[in-house]
Amino acid sequence: MSKRTNGEGSIYRNGNRGYAAYVWIDLPNGERDRKYVYGQTTEIVQDKWNKLKQQAARGPMVARVPTVEAYAAGWLKDVIEPDLVHKTFKNYETFTRLYIVPYIGKKRLDKLTLRDVQKWFNEHKTRCQCCAQGKDAKRAEKGKARCCAKGECCRQIASEWTRHQAWTVLLSMLSSAVRDDLVSRNVASLLKVPVPRKSKEAVWEVEESRQFLESAERDRDQWYTAYVLLLLLGLRKGELLGLGWDEVDLEEDTDSGTASLEWQLQRENGRLVRRHLKTAASETPLPLPALAVRALRGQKRLQAQWKLKAGEAWEDSGLVITTRLGGPVDARNFHRAFKSRVKRAGVRETTVHATRKACASLLVALEVHPRITMAILRHSKISTTMEIYAKATNKKTLDALQRLGEQFEQRPEAS
């Protein structure tokens, strides 16, 4: 056994639990403290003591390894929240609170094993989340119990995607713990987790996109312009609802213009706020097809009518897509309006996000110049765009698409 320096003590009996020893370490806050090692034999403790002394010589470290729950709280606050957008942070927080902490939260980080993680992951394959999270129990408090609280378990098992996301969050958390020198390896990375198969969303054909837009135009739907931008620019909900008039440049007396996607609208702590998009590449101005330009001009007129009606109640948000009082639109409300329009149009059910995939074929059908289509779809090679143009387009559909919006921008207020 190597000779210890003054104050480091020696290996000693730890009651009936074996042996122990300690090393003085520098804490992250600049103070000094003892850190202990334990083992059943003096040889085991000696080996641990040597490794601990080497680790202490490299720099500050913590005296006691926290539990998964305690570490998760600091990790979310100090690492995740400052670096990620609010929506992503909330996802991390939700998965940590509902799917990680209740199961392995009391485990110390350095005591967490691959077997623990495997059991945790397997439990989510069989455990009802309605029971685990007390969903029906909360309804029962209001006299509205439906299933589990009445002894009729609904078997709401976490989906494959949910299990994968929970594992991804745990993987990220333990990777941070490795960087903090709290654990020597990430045991979650040793678990083999299959990548969930993507669910197949219905992607509209050109005729369905036309039918959908024509239905909105015919009924003077207040969201007509939003639908046009969704289908012709492939925008995400946040990008669409965060688009401001100062990012739109419409050329006078022509059906040309551009739009710069610099912001997205998100709900944070109960409020709708605009946040910069994640990447600078998203801010590259997009050329606007003629139909989009006509729809935007119609939207300007529509907002002018709404403002006149609202009077002092008008909120000048500066956004392109607004409520009738000029304020920002909640994504959930827009999603409901989209679903309602899908039913009225009589087309296949799909999601707002899936309309991005219908964008390419619709641009081709509108005979938008290949270079403009290439810019909108963000293709790096024109050959990729031309492959899409090789598909034939129904002449009747094309004529109907070209007429869309010509009457809309001149009509009075939409219904």
C-alpha cells in the first residue's frame, strides 16, 4: 500500500460492511471535502483509493454522486433550458418527469446499471401510463372517472416512439453525467433500442390539394392564405404562424415576391411568443409563386377590413396570419381549423405537417419555374428538381389551379 499524505488517513473497518478510505478533493465551488470509497476487502478499497486519488489530481469533482432525480433537475435547468428552444426543453422535462424519475429517480448515478436501464425500458412496454401517471385518478377527483380509477384498466401502454424518446432523453442526461465526471460510462448507450418505424401519413395528390384550396376559396375561408402558403412553400406551423409582413416583399404590379423565414411562433408558459429559427439557412428568402402573391394581397385587404371592424380592440401584431382581432394564432386552433376544412373539402385526412410533402407536386402542377421550385424545396441540384417535373400533370387540374385566388383577393370579408 502506498504511503498516504497527511490528512488522508488509512483503510479502516466500516462496521460490518467491509472497509473504507477517503481522499481530500477540491469541490467545484472551490472548497475542499472528503470523498470516500468502500469495499469488502482492503485490496478492493486500495484499488478504488488509487483511482480516486488520480481523478482528484486532475481537477475539481463532487464529493457525493447525486441520484438520477437530483441530477436531472440541475441538468434540465443548467444545460437543456439555456441551449434549446422552449418547446424542446418542455419535451425533455416532460419525458424526465413522467417516464424516467418515477422509475429510476432514486438510483444514484454511479449505481445505475445496464440491468436497471433494461428493466426500466421493459416496464414501459407493459405498464399502463394512465395508471402510472394517475390520469383517470385526477378525473375521478372531479367525478369523471372513465377507466383505471374504476378498476377497468384501459391498458394505455407507451408507444414505441414514446419509449424511444424517453431512452433518448436518458441517454443525453447520462452523457452529460459522463462529461461531469460523475460516472465513467453511459450505461444507457449499451442498451439496444430499435428505431421506431415512421407512421405513414397520407400525402395528397395534386388533385386533392387543388380540391382543398378550391373549397377554402369557395367558402371564403379566413385561413385560405395560410393554406396556400402551407402547400406552396412547405412551411411548418410555427414558421407559418410566425411569418411577419416585414419579412414579405411583394413587387408592385407583378405576381412576384419573396418571403424570408426568420421567425417561428411558439407557446411558452401560456403565452404565444416569436422565436428566431434554429438555423441561418432557414432565413434565405424564398421566391413566391404567383398564387401565393395573389393570396397575400388578398390577406392584406382582409386584415384591413378586420381592423376597421375591430376598432380599438385591434392588436397590431404585424403577422401575416392573425385572428380577426389582429393577434397571433394558437397552433392548436389552426390545427382544428385545418382538420375542419379537410372534412369540408372531402379529401383524405392528413396532418398539417404532411402538407410539406404535397408541396413539390403542387408547384409542378402550377408550372412554377424549375429554378423557383428548386429554391423553395431547397434542392442542391437542379437535376433533383427536374425529376419531379418529369411527372405529367392533368390539364383540367392545372387550369383550375391557375384560377385559384384570382377572385379571392377582390372579394369582401371572408366568412
